[in-house]
Amino acid sequence: MQSAAMTAADVHRTILAVWRIEQPRLITGLSRMLRNVTLAEDLTQEALVAALEHWPANGVPEKPGAWLMATAKRRALDQLRRRRMLDRKHEMLIRDMEQEQQAMPDPDAALDDDIGDELLRLIFTACHPRLSREARAALALRMICGLTTEEIARAFLQQEATIAQRIVRAKRTLSESGLAYETPRREELSERLASVLEVVYLIFNEGYTAARGDEWLRPQLCNDALRMGRVLTRVAPQEAEAHGLLALMELNASRIAARTDAAGDPILLMEQNRMLWDRLQIRRGLSALARAYELGGGQGFYGLQAAIVACHARAATPDETEWPRIAKLYAELSSLVRSPIIELNRAVAIGMAEGPAAALAMVDGLAGEPALKNYHLLESVRGDLLCKLGRLAEARAAFQIAAQLTGNKRERELLKRRIAEAADAASGSMISE
């Protein structure tokens, strides 16, 4: 239970932190028992409300995840009984749940029941062929992976209202379809695999650079995505893009220890201590990339990105980075998928390979892209290029816009430091003149 010194605000923050971690596990476990994803989400929300009502007065339980699961299970039993579902299927569900509670007095044990495979199975379930590709990913990210509508909107470069409507329609469609909680087989698995890969990719991206909050990294999301990526290569061993995605995640994750300092502040790629990069994880990533090439998929969406990150992984120092090759790989990626973010990354590579002036022209050409209207990295990249060109006042203005647009506290602080550095450099330049 909580200490006496724990304030109401502390309890509220604790509830939200626990909720962020446990929500996917609760929905996964309840969906497995109830065979109903929508009902599982509703019961998970009810468990959160119960925590908000009880924990401030009674204290935070020693095992908060177990408390939430036990509360949700009790409410599920109450709901099933109230509805007087007399058909055999629901009677069996009630009996199974009652027997499970009697046989397993510690509900926390159920939370770690093969969670990796179950979470992935639930994502396959949400990626139903009756839904559009966008709706599948949005639903899985919201319901199962616990991302907020705002975070999903950022991932898709869409308005929040658009994503919210997409999720509501997807839930309605699944509710009307008689959704079965099952792992698809053969043709159905292949049909859903692309959407599942996309969901896992977006989960990792949100963990690698968080859209919102106080921390730049959310390691648990990265770990969940990596675990599911490794399972996917076993579920679909002949799918080149599954290996390409795993390679991309392994190679990016190898740099996590070097991406923040002791205070949790971001360290940019070119300033990282490469001795902290995980060489074993790099070898795993390169091995997965080689397997993707063997299967003929090295030129896919994930394989190309993995090849780009591999260029960084192979460079012992920043100066050894093959920027011309990276720029070429981004060009191939851009021809495969039309995306202003890919073009922005290509501009960065061209800036390193050919100089900041060529890159700035590309970045300025992207300024009118609707999808990048509120994308802070556009102005951040622009500010960096302007700094290199000695246009310090313009760089400072660009960093100020980027700082206003980002929703992540750590990234905002980094940009404020860049603003101060640009101002100091401009002042020094004026004195020398």
C-alpha cells in the first residue's frame, strides 16, 4: 500500500503510470477469456475508473496490475450474470472464469501468461480483413497497444478527429462481424500480415521517440515490439519483410543506451558514444537483414530502412558513415513509398553527403506539404542546416517554431538549447566582425 506521505497528486500520477503499462495486458488477457475485444476494452476502462475511485482513499495496492485484472474479471462475471446469457457458450465462459479464480488466487500470475504471443495474436485479430488498412492499424494501436489517439494521429500524420472516427467505425464493424479471437491460418495470416507488421513498426517508433510526455524514450514499447517482431519471423519465416522489420528494430534498439544522457536528455546520433552501442544486437540485426535479402525482400519498405540503419551500425566513427549510400537508399525508399517524411530524411542524408545548401533547398520545397504543417522535425532539420550555413538568426527562429510544435518535454528542452547555442554563436559572430 502507499506510504502516508504519498499525496493525492502522487497517487493520480501512479495510477496513470500503471495504466499505461497494464492496459495492453488487461485487454489481451480479458479478450482471451471473453472472446470479445470490445467488451474487454470496456471492462478495462471500468477497472481504471475503479482505481481512480478507490486508490486515493485506500492506497495503491502492492500489485496494481493484479488488482486491475481482478477488478475487471469480477465486473465481467457480474455483467455476464446480469445479462442472463443461458446459451452453452456463455455458461462455459462463466464456469471457466469461476474455476480459474478458485484455482488461481493470485490474479497477477495470469498477467505473464505467454503475453508476447497473446498480444501479437490480439493484434492479428484486430487486423481483420473487413477493416481498411488504416483502420486496422489505428484500432490495434489504440485498443491493444495503449497509444493515445494523439500519438496515433502523429504516426499517420493525420488529424486527431480523423483517427478517432476511424477507430469508432472499426469497433462497430468488428462488433457486427462476430469477431473470433483466434490466430489466422495460411491465406488469412498472409492477408493480415502487412497490417500487423505496420502496427509493430509504429509501436516501436513511438517507444523509440515518444510523441508526448516527459521522457524521450519508452523502452517498454520498444521491448514489446521487438518481442513481437521475433515471434513474427517464426510465425511467417518465409516473409522477407518480417525479417526486414526485425532487422530495423534490432539495429535501432542497439543504440538505445547511447541515445540519452544520465539525466534522460537526448543525445543526437552524430554525438553518441558508439562504444555504448550493443554489438550483439547489431549482429542480430545484420543477420535478420541478410535473411531478408536471401528471401528476396531486401528492397522492401522495412528492408530498405534496415539497410540505412545498418550503414550507421557499421561505421565505427561518424566520419566513416557512408552518407552517399544512405542518400541512395532513401531515394529507393522514396520511389517505393511516397512520403514527405522519407523526403525529409533524404534531405538530411544529402546534406551530409553534398552539403547543407542542397539539403536546404529540398527542405524548403517540403514546407508546403500539408502532412508536415505541424511536424516539428521539419523546422528542426531546417534550423540545423541554417546553422551550418551561418544563417544563425534564421536558424534560431526555426528552432523556436520546432520547440513550440513538439509535444515531448525532453525534445523541447533540446531545441531550447539549440536556440541558445544559435544565439550565442550569432553574438560571437557580431563581436568578431
